[in-house]
Amino acid sequence: MYYSTRFKAETIRAALIDDHSRGMRMRDLRAKYRLAKSTIYRWIKRPSVLTRSSRPHRQPRRLHPQIEQRILAARQATRVGPNRLSNQLGIPASTIYKVLKRHGINRLFPKIELPAVRYEHPEAGDLVHVDVKKLGAIGLSGPHCWGRGPGECLHLMIDDHSRALYAEIHANETAATSSAFLERGVEWFASLGVQVRRVLSDRGRNYISGHWRDTAQLLGMRAIYCRIRHPQTNGKCERVIRTIVDEALRNRDLGNEQARAHTIEKYVAHYNSRRQHTAIGGLVPLQRLLPKR
């Protein structure tokens, strides 16, 4: 039986000791746990299965507790960093930092987690998000994909209100390819009775091109863009990309690009028609897109 490295050593030791107490022979223990005989005997003789601390019994060079207290008192009184405390106390700044980190006060201003700001447009078609994911070797494994470059690109369009998803795979992400994808995506939403009015994208070359803007204008849409260095503005696309990679592609060997494309196509259909979405109250996207049908 092979134990992955993610299992804690205490769990393995406890299982080994339990097998030994039931009378399992040493030969079988070695084969099951892949351990040397000396290691097994050492574990059995231990009073506990817990991992012992690696801290030495004696630490003659450890900083004296009184000096630690001086550092902590100076920090509390002055509220300055290790460099300025070093000048005041005559102690190396690296030592002061280690003391502050050990006591959990190395940050003058602890990071505050702000509540997430979420938005959602009231009607389907008010806004769609588009993005591109370079697939590379995701979902492929083996020598045939070693050193593989960016390769195919997954183009996505997701409706802000319903989370309905349209996706295609292409060999590149040029302005012409992206614009043609936009046309087909708008046609797909139109076939469901949804008129797309605005499209949000990042500031990639394919999206800031005149070809993209002209295509959006001909389709009766307004092209808008994320703020620079703010990918969270297009967060719905970023999240659905991660969902596709995690649920359909990761840790899989699909053999080739055709098999991967077929897997993504099946997953997108599952995502739209059967997968419950927590952000829309447990509905599937097509239920919210077509509530009366």
C-alpha cells in the first residue's frame, strides 16, 4: 500500500503500530509501508506517534529573554520598524525582525480583508464578459506534450446576469479571430432571444483593435474595457476559466487536442444546462436566462 506524501507522519505511524499490535509480521510491515526494519522498530519503541520537535535541548546562543522584552517594549512604545529600533537599541535589525515575527507583531498595520464588492446586471444581455485562456498542455500529459508552447486558445463569453456561457477553441487570439468569435457568440445569444448590448474585455491587443471596436459597433453593441491592472473587473470570466480547468481538465490525460476540445464542449453544455450555480441561487444558467420556457 503506497502512502502519498500528503499524509501526515503521525497517521502512518499510528496505522503501522495498529497493524503490529494485531500481529502482522515484520516482512509484511516492510512491504506495506516501504520502510526499513530499523525504522519500524524505532517507531514501535516510541512512547507516542506524535512527531517530536526538532528544537535542540540546549540553545546557548539563543537571545536572552530580557533582550527580547526590551525589543517588545521599544516596539510598543515607538511603533517603528526593525531598522529604526536597531539604531535605538544597538541590536541587529535582522534579530529584531525575528523577535517581532516570533511574537506575531512584525506588521505595523495588519492587512484588513475588505468585503467583496459584487454586482450583477438586472437583465440578460445588458453585459457580456469575454476573455481568452491559453490552454497549453492543460489536460494533456506524457512525453508528447513536453515543451509545448501556448498552443490553442479558449475564447469565452459569459452573460453577466444569467452566467450563460458560450465558448470556442481557436489556434490564436488575433483581432480577426476574436471578432469572428464575438459575432458567433452574439448570434448564439440571439437564438435564445437575448440581445447583447455591451461587451466587457481586458485591454489585450485583440480587444483594443479597430477591428474589434468596428465589429461591436456593427452588432449594435458598446465595447467597454477593464481598468488597467484590475483583472477583478472581469472576474466572472476569470472564475469560469478556473472552473473549467479545475472540473474538466486538471489532472487528466485527454490524449490530444481534439479530445480536449470535445471534453470542453461537453462541459460547457453541462455548465449551461445542468450545473447548479451558487451565485444565482442554485439555478443553472439556462434556467435564469430562459425563466418562462
